Amino acid sequence: MEIYSVAEAAARIELLSQRKDGAPFLLGVVGPPGAGKSTFAEMLAVPILPMDGFHFANEHLDRLGLRNKKGAPETFDAAGFAATLRRLRAGEAVVAPRFDRELDAAIAGAVLLPGDAPLIVTEGNYLLHDNAGWGAIRPLLDEVWYLDINDDLRRDRLVARHERYGRSEADAARWVAEVDEPNAVLIRTTRQRADAVIAAA
């Protein structure tokens, strides 16, 4: 397993972005909630497929009795995510969904991913998970990098994020403790499957 600084990761991205040999190189960026995956991916200035766009709608989560676990592996359409990755691997242009935190819902047909891009990054929590349909994801990715970050900083970011989107301080802290942290523990068990670890700040 490689250990990259953020600067070393950016240099590797620049090299991958210069590829000219067919279908996109699919790079996964994984890490627990609050690790900074979206921020890191956006910094790379390449097309991004966000795993969060494959959240089941709240209506469906209500049917499943999973609304209070939103963000857990079983609250995503893993099969739909895998199907999108297969299309990208085949060099097909895709218009994919993204998640809108203000609406707390996925927006269909929002992200254009060109089939001729040399590199596409997908970021999310469960790229290395191997249960509940997620085992189909890793074989579709060329590399997966795990974003490592101090847990106290990560939890503080999560509480602040939940407050920013309407939760009270107490409810934000409760959600982090009862929902986000069990997911973080699960995601951490997949770290050893990554091709590289990025030391984030």
C-alpha cells in the first residue's frame, strides 16, 4: 500500500490525467463521513461521480424503515452505482445523479461525465465495502485511495455540517454519534483494501 501526501496525490492525478488510451481511468476516493472526500475530489479538477447521488429517496427509506439510518450501506442504490461505473468503463458518456444537501435528496441527471475523459474520480464511503451489493464496486475501479484524517477533526466537521443544514447542535451531535460513527467504524475496516492512503489535514 502506498502512502501519499496530498501533494504526491495531486502529482499522480496530473500523470493519470494525461492518459490517452481509451476508456477513463476510474479512481475511487474513500473514507469515513467528514473525511473531506468531496473537497479533495473537487481539488483534483477532474470529472467526479459522487456516490452520494445514489442515496435512496426518503420515501423509499421510509418504506424500508431506514430513514433514521440514512447514510448506512443499505440506504444506497449500490446496483445503480455499479451499473453507472460499468458504463463509464465502457467509455460511454453518462449523466449521473448528485446529492443536494439542502433538499436532502438526490437530483437525477445532474452530473455530465464524458466517456472520453482520461480520468474520472468517484468518491464515497463504501467503495471498498463487500456486503449488501457493494462487492461489485471495487472490481470496477482501477485504483482506490483511502483518505485518512484525525477523528476529532472529522467529527467536529460532521457536527458543523449537520447544523449548517438545519439540525440543532444537540441533534447534530446525536446523529454523528448514533449514525455517522457506526458507519465510520465500518468504513475503517476496509482501509487495508485500498491501493494508497492519503494523509489529509
